Amino acid sequence: MLKLSKKVEYGLIAIRHMASIESITTAKEISEHYKLPFDLLAKVMQKLSKNKIIASHQGIHGGYKLAKSADSISIMDIIQTIEGHIPGIVQCIDEGLEKCSIHQNCTIRNPLHKIQENLESVFNNLKVSELV
Amino acid sequence: MLKLSKKVEYGLIAIRHMASIESITTAKEISEHYKLPFDLLAKVMQKLSKNKIIASHQGIHGGYKLAKSADSISIMDIIQTIEGHIPGIVQCIDEGLEKCSIHQNCTIRNPLHKIQENLESVFNNLKVSELV
DNA sequence: AAACTAACGGACTTAAATAGTCGTATTATA
DNA sequence: TATAATACGACTATTTAAGTCCGTTAGTTT
């Protein structure tokens, strides 16, 4: 619980790697350098590419590089891209109050919502350029 | 990912409930009031009891109540009690650097550690008395 | 034009974590 | 002594995450 997924972890590593070099790089290169499972990493990078966080180039000397500056990419951008949405720390925040079995009687939603906001602001404010 | 477990959620609800009433209450009462699975809730309350966060009384008119004041119980206390340890957002923070496949080449551990600390301080500083 | 190598993408399998259940023992009280 | 509560271990089911496999598409180079 309260863990980042491996996909997000791999995404962060890949982005961090691309931020540290100028030239184009490939999924294979990164997977070998950091010993990450190629297929999974490749998919993560494809998602990052679809969301224009990194730019892809197909073909024999293709690969990826950052599509924008490292200080304009937040950790939140990466999480959101890979997970599809900003995860909520509890279901009623994640999927809405309706799906909550407790509903009216729930006494913890408001305070948890504040924790959620705090967490989100941390991820929003931390940029790839600060990943050092 | 980045979710609190149901056990922690149920624990928070139970603690919050006990903080709002003076008298002794039971796992059955809470499970019915909030429609939570009895067995699971009961186990959570047993853990809270073993860690002296709540006090238990067996026997026919037994039950639980807070063992200390609501402003001296942090959310972190509850999470730690129920989960056994403070969870880390990534494995190398949770279980130590040795178990990390990336090791030397890891470039994201330090920044993630800062996020971790931030998260922990939020949970540390939020007390049960503020669960409103 | 053919061969090569990289990204692209869907379907699938495996593994791990979480959630929930069941059975039984213990303990205090009316 | 019957009852109603906690205590606790073992088990099952469910869900989520992680990883794999297969084929396709697209630029490059020879």
C-alpha cells in the first residue's frame, strides 16, 4: 500500500535518464543499463510518447528523447500518463462518493481529501529537472 | 497504487468513531453502523488494542475505547500498527537498497526519499482529533 | 528492393498483494 | 452456566500488478 507501481518507477528512471543525456536513446539501451524488463519498459515509454512527454522516432536509428524541457515535466505528469488518472488514496476519492459503501456515515472523507491534496501538490511541484 | 488499504481505512473509521463518543463500543456496533465486514474490522481492532492505541475489555459487556487522548494519536500510529511498518513508496525505500535490482545505477532514490519524508510528516502531524 | 532494427499495440499468463471468511479458544458478566 | 464479547490462526477468494509473447508498422541502410 502507498506504493508507486513498477511502471511509474520505470517511467521515472527512463525520463531521468533521457534528461541527463542530450542524444536520442532506445528502450533497449535503458532496459539493459538499469536491468529493467524490456517489454514492460517499452510499453511505458510508448505511453509517455503518446502523451507527448517524450518524442519517438521509428526505424533503424530511432529511439526516444524528451519532448520538452526537464523543468516543465512534473512527476504528476508522468504518473497521470502511465496510470491513466491521478489515483486516490481511498476509493471514495478515487471513484466518487457514490461507490462508497459507507456514504452518509463516512467520517473520514474530508480529512483524507486534504491528505490527498497535499500528496498531489508534492507530485505536481516536483519536476524532472529536480530528480537528482 | 498509492492507496491506503481497507484495513487502514476501517481502522481510521473505528478510531474516529471511538473518539466521537465517550462510552465503550464494540466491533459489532461499528461494523453494523458503517457496514464494514465484521471479521476484518475485528482483527484491525485487535491489532490496535495490542499496540495500546485502544483498550479492550472482554466478556459480555466488553468492547473497546480509546486508550489515550485523540490528540496524541497520529494517523501514522494507526498505519504503522495495522501494516506493521511504515510503507515505502518504492521497494528500495521500503526494504533497503540491497534488494534493489538497479543499485548503483539508480538515479531516482534520493528524490523519492524526499517525497517519502514529506508523506510521512503529513501522516505524523495529522492527529485523530483533527479527523473532522 | 530487401534486410534490419526500432517503435507500436493487443492478448495473454503469472505472481503478489489485498480483502474477506471460517473455526475455535478465551474471558468476563449476568 | 449460558451468553456475548475479544483473541487468533488458517484458509480462500478476489483484485491488482508485473511480466511475457506475438505480430505489425515504419524509417534506414545497404
